[in-house]
Amino acid sequence: MNKLYCEDSLKYIQKLPDCSIDLVLTDPPYFLHKLAKEWKEEKATKKSTVTSLPSGMKFDPRQAVDFGKFCEEWIYVLAPKMKPGAFLISFSGARFYHRLVMAAENNKFEIREMLIWYYGSGQPKAFGVSDGRSTPQLRPMYEPIMMAQKPKEGTFKENWKKYKTGLLDLTGDKTPGTLLFYPKPGKEEKEDNFHPTIKPLALMKHLVNVFSSKGNLVIDPFMGSGTTGVACVETGRDFIGIEKYKKFFEISKKRIKQAVVDKSNDVEKFFK
């Protein structure tokens, strides 16, 4: 079962039955790349107000505060829809990560760990100003990933027996640590995909495998270009993806449909 919806996440999530989601795996928007003052893409600006600096280097603490409020809203709506012990795995920018964590804690989630997606390269580390001094912009080489968990019922074993959630799958060659080495998507993954924050398919498959089981229901409320959905198709999970922006939704739809065809050649039960 794969269902994709082009609508506002908060509105759709409210329609889901309580205690139905096994895993939330997502990368919520924060529009840093467009310097948005509000969490609305249409109001994002394209150029930095700081002379000669590229987009993404404007610093405004209010962005982090607003991002935290935004996260409080969608986590609050998702919480009752998740099974006890279910994991909430969310990417974030380094500057905003603390607000994401606070939003989860304020919704009674337990913060289990911070994972690191280490991709090892980024923009130039700084921009010269004068006398050999540069702006405080270090070379980005990683993204933090919040590993939060909805409180379990009873012991881990009891919760697993009842809901099949709450335990990690670290069998085989799955990395047991917190540092995840995956390069940024190359030309092949970016083909016909203009989303600005594409995640590597191999990384998303790893996260799906570790934090859920085959047949589980995984949801991505900010689907973007659909990499979480492709990962679910390839690993045998059910998937619900929500993306309010039509241009990204169409990319997701195409990619996930192709993944279904590649895996089973059966599109009869594709998605609604």
C-alpha cells in the first residue's frame, strides 16, 4: 500500500486513525536556502541581504524560533497517530536542530539520540572580509538527525510484542553507531529532480530498515521528492506521503511509481 497526497500535512494527518503509524521519517522544510522569514515557500526571498554572500547565509534568530513553533504543530498532530514506542526520525539544519528537539520534548517524546548524516563536503568554509579574517561560516559537512521515540507501554519487550515498535533492527551489516557515512546524491539521483534538499536513497533505506519492520506503515508528512517513499517500496514497507507543493508532489509520484514498477511490475494497487 502506497498512498500519496498533495495537500496540507496537518489537515491530512488528522484524518488518520489513532495508533496506526509505525514510523515517521521526514525532513521538514525550513527554507534556509531561500532565506524565508515565514514558513511559506511563496514568501521566501532568493538573495541574501548580506552583500556578496550566497543564499543561506543570512542569520536571523527568529527563523529558529518560528521553526520550533512550526515543529510543535506537526508533531502535536502526529503524536496520537503513532503507536507507542514508534520512532520519529527527522532531519534538520544544524542551526535549528535544538528547536526540533524542544518541539518533540514538549510533545512528550523521548529524545534517544542524535544521528549524524556525514556527507563530507560543502560550500567554501568562509568568506573573507578584511585583515585575513572571514565570516563565521564553516564548511557544512553533515546534517543532524533527531532520533525521538513516543513513550512505550511497559517494557521494551512487552511493547514490541503488542505493537511491533520500539526496537532497532541492527542485524546484518546495518551500522550500529550514530555516524552515518553517505555521499550526497549524484547526477543519477538528481536526474529530473530539482528538489533543493534531496537525501541519498541508500541513507533513507538504512533508516527505514533500522527503525521499522517489513509490512509496517511509514509516513513522511513533508515528502519532498519522495525518497522516503522509494525507500519504503524497495524495503517492503507501506507508505503514506504528503507534499503540499504540486511541483514536488509530481516528482514524488513519478519516482515512487517507477520504484513500484521496478520491484513488482504491479501498479494496480499503487496509490490513491
